[in-house]
Amino acid sequence: MKEDLEKLNVVVPDTFFPIEKLAKYTHLGSVKTYPKGSTVVFPGDKMLTLGYVIYGRLRISTFFEDEREKLLYFAGQHCILALLFTELSEIYAVATEDSRVCFFSERQIRQIFRADDDVAIDVLKSYQSKINYYIKQVTEMDYFNPTVRVVRLLYKLCLTSGIEVDDCIEINIDLSMKDISEITGTHYVTVSKVLGWLRRQNILEKKKNKIIIRNLAKLNILTHETHILEATNEKIIK
Amino acid sequence: MKEDLEKLNVVVPDTFFPIEKLAKYTHLGSVKTYPKGSTVVFPGDKMLTLGYVIYGRLRISTFFEDEREKLLYFAGQHCILALLFTELSEIYAVATEDSRVCFFSERQIRQIFRADDDVAIDVLKSYQSKINYYIKQVTEMDYFNPTVRVVRLLYKLCLTSGIEVDDCIEINIDLSMKDISEITGTHYVTVSKVLGWLRRQNILEKKKNKIIIRNLAKLNILTHETHILEATNEKIIK
């Protein structure tokens, strides 16, 4: 039970709380297959459906005013796309792998909820997980400078997914600089500067599918700083 | 239906989507009365319950790292406190009016969902409304300067709750400068400066329980600016 609830607090907006139990009911919904690179939902599409990723992976973003695209989350297997109460989509969902998605209408969701309250509770958990994530995001953006937000993301990833290897901690994750930039709302160039600085300080190194933390204690100290790069010139950390 | 769904997009984090239908089931939960000023939930309290405001009003905040308090939302009548999957509370809920709150356990919520899928759908709507709000907040904080966020909040309030009176638009709302500061993540002093400037420009005036908009077109232009107060010295708006 406790372990289950910890899954509601994600560090990276990826799939949030996956709902395995909904897989039993995909025969009730409308199932479609999307090759890699194809669009699953366009902004403006008529929705009022709950999407459910049977397999594959989607990238969900939104467009903001003058065409600026903002990443919202990644949707892997058993992730739901909460569009049940959205008449016209405000999201843009693209398959980044060959994917299969089931769409349920409200009538079908009601039918499933009546038959299986475990699913209802799991859908609530999935929504709750999103709320938890976005509330944390607002707080982070309120209190921390973009450079510190990058460090905080890396530190939290280390705590949740880090594995001790020799005298380092490794995080096996395929997280691009662009992803880090979009998740933290930090400019790509700033992310690059922060990562470069962390590497030169021998604190952390980002490889293709892996992040290696060489000095967790220093990384932790940096999460409480107000700025990271202002200290760069002096190259001093207490 | 459509009108109902528009209620899922709130401008001020107040009650989100109220669930009238849950009032029928409060005999199943555990009901408590809280005089004005008393604490409903402390950080660290054991929860795993869904709170439901039968009447009254609560202020929900969270504490962040070194004791900084952050307003999350106001909970008026029929608002839910989504703590069903929260083992130890991270929120601080205070009654700002004499209030009565019902707490449901997961077992009770399952029982209600099985008996009444309308309630299940409305609970989902309430969660969805929170997700919508906090996603918008993250986007606002990502793209807009604090001064512009204040203007954008006032503009959106005008569109959703404004009433034409003579040649002005009035919003009847008891929203303090502190509330505006906390909702937009803008320093109290900055809020005060922006409001002073808007008044001097004859665009908008904030009174105790009312906001009067004298020039909506100019207010709209300001929502797309990158900074408000930098223009102050020149006192020029196109």
C-alpha cells in the first residue's frame, strides 16, 4: 500500500500512475494503432474521451498563444490521456514509438467504474499523481532560479532512481538536454551551461542514456542555492 | 453539458469543481465542525481520506522547505480535499469561516462510487479542474514576468466574472492584494506597484470587494507585454 502511494509522486512527467487494470476493458473502447511519428491527437480535435496507451509511447504538448509549444508529459504504457471532459483538445499528442491507444467514452467509463471500482480508484490515483506533479512544478518555479531547478531535477532523480556503482551513483535514463530544458522551464543553453559546470566540478556527468553522480553531497548543497552559474566564475563551492 | 465543462477552468483557485451530489452521502463519512480560525488539517496528520466541505470555507496551503508557506487554494462549499492517497498530510488547512467538513475513507468512497457513478464522474471532474488550473499556472510562470501575470489574472477575471456597469466593467470579488500576490507568485510590493500604475493609467481600479475595469482594450494589450513596470517611467501605452 505505502509503496503503491509513493508511485504517485513522479520526478519526471512520464506516464504518472500507470493503470494496468484498465487493459482488461479495452474491448469496450475504440482502439487505434499509430506508427512512430504519427499524430494521435491534434489541438482542436473533438475529444470527450479518456485515452489509454495499450503499448508504445506518446509525447504530449500544448500550444501556447503565439505557437510556442510546451511539453506537458510523456505517456508510456498504461498511461491515461485525461480528455474525458475536454470538448476540443488543447493538446498535441505524437507517437514517438509505434503505439496502440484505446479511447473510452464517458458512457464506457461509467460502465467500467460500475463493474470494477478498483479501476475507478486507479484512475483517481492517476489524476492525483498529475496534480501532485504540477503543484510541485508551480512551487519550484515560484522559489527557484532556472539553474537551480535543473540541479534539483537531477538530485531528485538520483534519490528516486539512482543505483550505486563503484563509488558513484548512476541513473539509467534517456533524458535529453531538450527534455531537461522543457521539464524545468529552463533555456536549453542554460541547461548546457549547468551540465558543463557540474562536469568540470566533478559533481555529475551526463552521458547518452545515463547520468553519473560523483558527488551527491555537493549536488545536495547546490539544490539549496539561489543561483548556480553566478558561482561559476569563482569556481567555489563550500 | 458545455456550460458544465467550462466550470472546470477556474481563474482563481477557489473550490475548483464543487460536487453537490456528494452531500447526499455525508452520513457515511465522519463529520466534524470547525470554528473560524481553527485548523482542519495540520502538515503531518494521518489522512488517507477525502475531505468534503459541507459548508464554510478553508484556506489550504503547503509548507515548503525552510518554513515558507504557499497558498494552494481556497475550499468553499462542496469542494473536496483530495487526500485519499496521502498518508501524511503536506497541507495546512485552516477554517476562515465556521465550517463543517466530512471525511470519507477509501472504503466509503468505493461504496459511494458503486452506488452512484454520477458522483464518481463529478469527483474526476473536480480532480481534472485542479489539473487544468495547475498546468495553466506552470505555463504562466514559464512564459510571463510576475507583473504581467498580475495583469493576466485581472484580465481573465474580467472575462469570466465581469459585469458591465455604465461604461465600466465591474468584478465583484473579495480578492486581497495578498491573495493576488500568492496566486500569481508575485511579490506583494510588485502587486501594489502594478495596481497603482493601472489606476494612474485609468485602466483599472481595485476597491475592497470590487475591481473596476475602465479600459479593457488597454488591459488586453498589457497581457501580451513582457514587462509592465519597465514601461512605467515613460507612462506610455500604445
